[in-house]
Amino acid sequence: MNRSVILLVLLGFIVVGALSSIFIVDEREKALVMRFGRVVNVQEEPGLAFKLPFVDEVVKYDDRILSLEVGPLEVTPLDDRRLVVDAFARYRITDVRRFREAVGVGNVGAAESRLDNIMRDQTREVLGTVSSNDILSSDRAALMLRIRNGAIAQAQALGLEVIDVRLKRTDLPQANLEATFARMRAEREREAADEIARGEEAAQRVRAQADRTEVELVSEAEREAEVIRGEADAERNNIFAEAYGADPEFFEFYRSLTAYARSLQGGNSSMVLSPNNEFFNYLKSSEGANRATE
């Protein structure tokens, strides 16, 4: 009875030991076999792997491409125009043994903290050698490649491979941004004031030209009108003179009747004259009386 129990216990230990000596490596992972804190094996191929039971420890790391967000940092280009830059990097753990030796038990968090410092230093170094216009332009691939190439060597010491680096945002600091906007507004307002002044100047020239043209046209028209009136008056006087010369008596009679008709019109006005007034000379004359009776 005791022998059976012992055998069962031994069999249990053997099964547990066999199971604890086997571990599975996923295709998305790499594994380190640690023995008393020292790396004794690196398992990079997916599938079953073995270790000493109850002694060895398995530490697994992600073998996929990982992302690191580099927080906003200020850079100073060659033209001393400060910029705020956001970036991110794509990296991968390529050497798990070196990675473990570099970061210890801190794993990915510690590695990303050190990689973040590397990316910040490289970004400041590269962007500090160009002007802000080069950084703000849409063609920044060369700058991002320089940052990546500069970070590769330092990241290799951590067992990492920097695959890609991208600049997401490149803006002015908030204080500089507001000052730039204010300067842009002032510049646009100055340009608008200049345009308004030039427009008003042009309008004044157009109005002055129009006024001068108007005065010239009116003066010319009045001159022509005076000439026409003078010619008409001269022609009228010639006609009157010819008429008077043809029949002076009739002309005198016509002028007297015209004067009577204009003076003795009906209305609210009255004109009181003496019968001996010169106005009635033609009516009192024998010629006028004969004309009146005819």
C-alpha cells in the first residue's frame, strides 16, 4: 500500500516536472530561458521548447513591430525660430539577449523610456541643423530618415531596431504662435489700409477727371448755346429789320398790338394809365383809328 502511494507520488512529480520543462513560444514572441538571473538559452523559433523544471524561468518578449509616441518637444532650427515637434517611432526587439542585459527586469517600459530619450536627442540634433522652413515644408522625408539613421546605432545597444520615424506635428509654441498671428493680422491690416488708400486716391483722380470733364462739357455747351443764341438773335434782328424796312407803319402797328396784348391780359392784376399816356399813342392816332375801323 505504501509502495503504491510512493509510486503515485513519484509519477506525479515526474508528470509535473515534465510539464514544467515544456513551454510554448508563440510566433509573435521570442523567449529567454533564465537560470538564476542568467540567460542560458534564447528561443526565437515558434513551437515547443524545453527548460529545466523548477529551476529555469522563461521570459517572453513581443516580436512584433511596436510603436513609441515621442511627446511634444521644442527644437531650435538654424533661424532661431522655436518649434514644437511631435514624433513617433516604429521599432522591434531584434536581440532579446542584449535587450535583457540592457534593461534588466524593466522590460519594454524601461526600454521605451531610454528609446524616447534617444529619439528626442536625435530630433533636436537633426532639426537644429536646418531652417524652420525646411521643417515646416511638406517634404520632410529626408529629415525623418536622418533622425532614424542617427537613432539606429544607439538603439542597437538596447537590442532594438528602429524601423521608421515620423514627424506628426510641427507648430510654433503657443506664445510665438499668438505673436505670429498678431503680426500676420497687423500685416494684413496694413496691406488692407494701403489698398484702401490707393483705391481712394484712384477714386479721387477719377472724380476729379469726371468733374473737369463735366465743367469742360458744360462750358463748351454753354459757349455753343451762347453762339447759337447770338446767331438767332442776330437773325431775328435781321428779320425784324427787314420787316420794319418793308413796311414801317405795319411794323409799328404790330409792335403796339403785341405790347397791348402782353399788358392787358386778364387776371388778378390791373394797370391804371392816363388816356394821354404814350402807351395809347397809336390808338389815338389817325392811322390807328383808321386801322381799328377797317
